[in-house]
Amino acid sequence: MTDTDEKARWLNSLRQKGRDSEKNWWTTCVLSVFLGWLGADRFYLEQPVMGIVKLCTVGAVGLWWLFDLVLLVTNNLRDAYGGVVRRPF
């Protein structure tokens, strides 16, 4: 494998990791604000294990719920496939 092939493969992997999520930001936001302490936002983002953990810990007594809201507003929350849930504005 040449250096050019390796560089192309590396750039392609960066593009894949940086892609946008197919999930709707507004739906994620509403679920996170009202039902985030139950893990509904994580279930919507197809992360059932994290959703169950969040449900069992009641959103880690609110801290995890707040942390997820901050991640969502700052465009850092990702779905199960690595896509970023981006704000529409």
C-alpha cells in the first residue's frame, strides 16, 4: 500500500466519523428536555444500553441529563453510528 492510498483511506475514515446524523435535532431536543432523565433521547439515538443505564440511574441523578443537553446544544451529541446530531440553526 502506498502513502497516497493510506492517506486517502485515512481521509475517508475522517469523513465517515464527521458525518451528520440522520436523527432530527428538534426531536432529540424535546426528548432530552422532557424525558432525558428516563433515557428517551438515548433510545431515540439507537443507543439502548446507554438508555437503560440512564433509565436505571434516573439520568445519573440529573447530572447525565444536563450533560447530554449541553452536548446536544454544542453539536457534540452522536448517534449510534457516530453521526453528529446538528442544530438546524
